[in-house]
Amino acid sequence: APFQESDVNDAYVVWMRDPAIIRFTEVEPDSATLENCRDYVRSNNASNRSILWRIMTPDDGHVGNIRMSVSAKHRRGEVALIVGRTDLHGRGIGGGAIGLVRDYAFGGLELHKVTCGIYASNHGSEAAFAKQGFQVEAIFREHVLLDDCFEDVVRMSCFAPN
């Protein structure tokens, strides 16, 4: 489902302030407010280079977000996601969303390649992308700072079927 400014509520801000949820993201701790979360959604929706969706389940409603940044020139997309409900981690929800976005990228947008970057210790995300056909393409050594230590980022990709 498309993610609109009106979908940003107090529960969403709580996700974006939870250290366990934003641990493997570029979100600054304690930076989330209703206004800047709405600004984020507004700027993504205003861009012709970004598509932002809510991750929904029939029983739980809005449980996360997935975004694809698109380079039409290079026919490439970059996917990032967050599942804000920690009680739902490990249940395939993120992987299902990745598969839907991948299929849209190759079908509807006719992209050639979809990529992602994952903190090396985020084994759940790496497994979710791998289950959707992504393969490790590169390791960016000591690319991010996590818990006062530099950590690698695993770059994964998949290509449109021939």
C-alpha cells in the first residue's frame, strides 16, 4: 500500500525511536518526530526517484515500510525496509515485501538490477534478501559505525530474469 503522510502516527514515531528497530538503519537515535517523519514521507512521495510503501498484514495492519530509490537512467533500484513490529521479525514479512518490490521493479518498471546494503551483523535481513534471489555482490569494509565499532556492509543484488 502506498505510504502517505496521514499514515504517520504516534505508533510509527515510537518505531523510529526504538533502538532495536532502527539499529541497522541510518536513522539518528531520538531524531524522530511526527513532523520530520511526515517530511520524510512527503519528500519521498514528491520525488520521481523514490517509491515508498507501507508493509501491511491482514491481522496487524501497518507493520513496516519499504522504499525503492530508482535510477531510471541506469535501470536500477535500491531497496531498504524496516519492520517496526519486533514481535513479527523472523516471520517472512520483510521477505514477502522484498519479493513484491523486486517483482514490481522488474515487471512494472522494467529495471535491470535491484540492490540493497545490509549491516553485516543483520543476518535476518541478509537471509530475507537471499530468499528473494539476491546474492552478495560486494563487502564494503568498515563502512558503518555501530555500537562504537566499524562494521562491514554487505551489498547484495539481483537481476531481471532474461
